[in-house]
Amino acid sequence: MFIAFEGIDGSGKTTQSKLLAKKLNYFWTYEPTDGIVGNLIRQILKGKYKVDSKTLTLLFAADRFEHNKIIRKNLKRGVVCDRYIFSSLAYQGLDVDEEYILNINKGIIMPDITILLVVDIDIALKRLKSSDIFEKRDFLEKIQKKYLELSKRYNFIVIDTTDKDVYETHKEILKKVKACL
Ligand code: TMP
């Protein structure tokens, strides 16, 4: 079983993905990874290097193919991943063709379940402290809209975390995931 969490920065997906992995005793992992490509991506996101959107999209795909080796090893136990292919479709999809993104990601393991956490943008912004280039209000709004559009086409489990505390959100996620297991 492979479960991916998606959502804008500050949606609580790291906390929630960790809680779910702990509860199910699944392997928890994340993208961008801590591998060679993942580290390069993080430096780009911090503004250290400037690259073309297509270059960044290719780097995310390269990081994912390397990550797939780790995911594949843990599939039997179960994997929960904080961000995956739909992050590329939501973020890079703003200025790179969806078809191009899908093409360069062809062959990756697809998640069995994708959980999208949505949140009021002001709440998300309050939670964010870093200087990531993707953490601007208009940008987060656009990404959340894009995620919601993707959720219809790709059948995500969508959970609004706006008026819920961490435990309430976790309970709702667990209930919905258990119904799919
Ligand atoms: P994080 O804040 O969840 O660690 O993710 C770092 C940033 O990476 C976040 O702003 C979203 C971005 N990202 C993409 O743009 N495309 C991708 O494919 C992935 C995995 C992440």
C-alpha cells in the first residue's frame, strides 16, 4: 500500500503523514528527498541557484525516480509519502505543460491513495516561517486551486483542516483510509 499526502505549504501534511505512518506502522518518507538531487532542489528553492521551470520539473522527476528504489523496498510494509507526483502537477503545472510533467514521470510507482489536505490560506501562512520561494499568498491560493482541480480528476481523498485540530484531522484521515484498505 502506498499513500501520498499532498497540500499547500502549511497545510499540515507533514504532521498528518507522520501520524498516519506511525498509526499504521508504515514507512514514512518525503519529497524532495535528502538524496543528491533532492538536496540540489532544496538549494534551488531557497534561491541559491536560478534554473528554468522545466529544469526544476526534470529535477523533481529525477529525485522521484531515485526515491522509487526506497519506496519499492518498503511497499510490502506500506509507505506514507509527504508529497509526490501531484506536487509536480500542482506546482510545476502552473507554468509547465501537464503532459510534459506526466511524460517525464512515466514509470514511477503510483500511489494507491492520495490525500489532499486543504486549509484556509491565512492559517497556512501563519504556520510558515521559511524563505522558500513558493510561500507567497497568491501563489499558495493558485496552488490550492490547482490541487482541488486535480482532486476531481484523480480521485483524491480531500480533507479540510481549517477548523480542526491535529487530532480531529488525524481521526478523519484514519477513518477514510481504513475504508480503502
Ligand atoms: P516541503 O515544504 O513539503 O518540504 O516541499 C518543498 C517544496 O517543494 C514545496 O514548496 C513544494 C515543492 N515541490 C514541488 O514544487 N514539486 C514537487 O514535485 C515536489 C515533490 C515538491
